[in-house]
Amino acid sequence: MSIKSLSFLGTALVKVSDLLLDPMKHIDEKRVKRLAHDFKRSECRNQDVANAVPALVNPTDLKAVLARANLLPSTLLEGGDTPMLQFMDAEKPIIFYGDHRLRAVEILRRSERWWLVSLYSQGRSKGSHYKRSSTDEQ
């Protein structure tokens, strides 16, 4: 599955704890520490569109998240203030890549434990059926 085959739903700021990271992916702890050091030394740039992490989200779950936040789906596509969304455990988006960046930001102070996420529709299938391909790795 590639990002190109999915429907773009928009962008939102999401707490790292509200994202599902791939538990099977090998995480290079040295890389995580180096990134965390870089984030502390300079800006984390976790709101930069160029650094956005792509994630799969169930459209029904996203509708529920938006309803709780009193937001319309179009809000995710508009320029301007990017909304911060909070996902419940069963609704969490699954990231394609960016595991090292997200784990590094967890080391930082609590106010920075979020990231800009590009949300894509995964259709009717549940996130647990998603398989990451090697071309999606970063």
C-alpha cells in the first residue's frame, strides 16, 4: 500500500501518544538520541509541513474525533490554524514512517510531544490489517 493510493483528508496536530507506531520496526536508539539532541539544540520543527508524518485513519473514527472537537472535516484542508486533534485508543492513526522522529520528540519536554500529521483514509479496513512496505520507510 502506498500513500499515493489513499485519499488525503487533511492535516492536524496530534499528540505522539495518540499515534500508533509500528511495534515491529527496528528502532535505532542512537538515531533517536541524536534526533532528540538536535531537537533540543535547535527547533524541533514539528509543525513544519515538510516534516509532517503521514498516517492512516479510519474515516468513521476521524468523524468522531472531529465531532468531539466541534470541527468540520474541511478544517483539516484549510490553510491557517492547524487544529489539534485527540484520538481515543480505538481511533489512533497508524503512521507510515517517522517512528524515529516521534520517539525522539517523546524525550523532549511535555509541551512538545506532538507532531503535524497528514491524514489519509484507509477505507473500510481496520488499522491492524495495514502492512508497511519497504518503499514507505524513512
